[in-house]
Amino acid sequence: MAESFAPDSLPAEKMARYGALAEEIGAVLEGEPNVTARMATTASMLASAFPDFLWTGFYVVDPDKPRELVVGPYQGTLGCLRIAFGRGVCGTAAAEARTVVVEDVETFEGHIACDSRSRSEIVVPVLDRAGALIAVLDIDSARVAGFDATDAHALEDIVKRVFATDP
């Protein structure tokens, strides 16, 4: 396990920062089988590495209501407790099993405003080793157009490394 995490030592350029962060997350999580621990650590490290992220965390598929997400480990202000598949950005990403990048949440029909400061959002589906949806990674920014294809690619890579491989 990595002894410490120093987000200030990560590269400034976004893609390089994500790459270094992915390596750090992998080192910290090496051998940890618990999914909640993996989600909590990933959310914490992402939020620390990107201080402009307003909300960083996971909504988990509820095993008792498989078409509903329930809030999981996160960093940030109070989040929505439950989100139905197909509702809002998180529910859309879950229902369609695809990454959704929203440059301006005011233009996304059905956006759920858990924090009025949120201006843009990215949601990445989280699949287990068998390819089943287990959660979504949700990140909000206070900036319009806070996320782009670089973020989508890098976050998809991190999610695959953390959840689709053996610990």
C-alpha cells in the first residue's frame, strides 16, 4: 500500500495528472477487495487531486430496488439520497450504461439540482468484473464546461482499473 498521497505533487497538465492519479489510486487500493472502501478511497483521492470538483462520489445500484441508485461514498455537500434510473444525469448514465458529460446543467432537461452551485457534471457508469452496472461515479463542477473528453476518457480508465479488475 502507498504510504501517503500528496496531490500537490501530481502534474499540473490534466491528462498527466489523471494518469499519475490513476497509478496512485491503484497503489493505495492494491489488494483491497471491499467495494465500499474502494469507492470511498477513489472519491477522496479524486476530490483531493482536483479541488475544483464540487461533488465527487458514487451512487450505488440498490440491490432491493435494482432500477434505483442510492447515495454511496462521496466528498462534498449533501447529495441526493436516491435517483431513479432515467432521471437526471446520474439516472441517464445508469439507464444507458454510458458516460454522460453535461457542459451546462441548466440545459439538461430533468437535471436534479442537489447543490445549486453545480454548473456542469460528468457521470461514468461503474461495471463489476462481470460487466454488470453496480454504481455510477458522479462529479460536479461549479464551472460551466468543467468537463470534456479528456475527463471522460481518464475517469472511465480509473473506474475500469478500480472496479473491473481483481483487487
